[in-house]
Amino acid sequence: MTGLRENNPDPALVEQAKKKAPRAESIQTGSGAYDMACFCALEKDYDGCRKRLKVLIRAGALPSCKHISTDRDLDNVRDQVWFQDFMKSGCP
């Protein structure tokens, strides 16, 4: 469920996705982490976003660098030093 910022989805669906992403993650590492990272970024939970992105790296499930660099759901973390370092190291 990416593109929340652009698509303005039904809040009830967002809440449902927030509940399902951790469940997906518990079944298969990396499967819900990106959505969780986006939710965290949108809510300005920078540490939570950072943790989820690290999970994606370890799981080998990181979306393409192009996707990450253009996903508006991550706009709130783009100016964070850790995110800039992440982009440099994860997206050479």
C-alpha cells in the first residue's frame, strides 16, 4: 500500500493495512516492512521508519532505489541524515 500521500485512500483502509502489514511481516520477513516504513514516515516516526528499512536490507526485499527516491510517502524522512546515508549506502 504505497502511494498514500498521492492517492488519499479511505482512512479505514489505511487502518486495516496498518494492522495487516505487521502480520505479513511476521509470516515472511520483508513482506510488510516497506509499508510499515511508509506508515512510520507519514507519522514522523523516524526511528520506526529507519528500523523497517534496515529489515528490508537484511531480508533482501528493498524496493528499487528509483522507487524509494520517488515514493512521496517517504518525504518526511528525506532530510534526515540517516536516510541520506541509507540512500548513499543502499542505492549506490
